[in-house]
Amino acid sequence: MKLYAAALAIVLLGLQYRLWLGDDGVRSATRLARIVTEQTAENRGLMQRNDQLKAEVKDLKEGLSALEERARNDLGMVGASETFYQVADAASAGPPNTLPNAQPQAPGLKRISR
């Protein structure tokens, strides 16, 4: 009888080892659950980004205002009846205008016309 109890205890310990520390055990299941949670969060963020991109594509296909805004921001577009003024801070404005016939300008303003 003691032999059966010892054998049963060894089998029980072996099964407990596989349950807690084995490849298909609790530790592995916990790790996989954490990975699934992280992937779900990442997928949610990517879906939001895709929705924003779809809305932007729809805007660019249907409306001219979005296309004009994109051209202004990315390509520096200036309309035909507009004058472009670039405002720079005093540190990057450079030396003052020293030409003999130059008209004084406000510091930091630079007029560029077409």
C-alpha cells in the first residue's frame, strides 16, 4: 500500500510540475493572455488611425478646401491674389537692412511678393 501511495504522490507531483511550470501550464496561459491584451490595444489604435486616414482620403477626393489646406501646409502654396509674409524671431532675422535706398521694416517681418 505504501508503494501505491508513493507512486501516486510522484504522479501527482509530476502533474503539478506540468500544470505550473510546463509549456502548456498556467504561466504560459498568463503570458498569452497578456500578449492578447497588448495586441488588442495596438489594434484599437491602428483602427483609429485607419479611420482618420479614410476620412482624410475622402476629404481629399471630394472637397477642394482640404486639398488647398494640404498644399498650403506641405508645399507652401500662396494664392494669386495673396501676399506672403514670413514672421521670424529676432535671433534668426539676421543683420538689419543696410542698403542705401532700403526702406525700414519692422523687426522680424520679411515681405515676399510674387
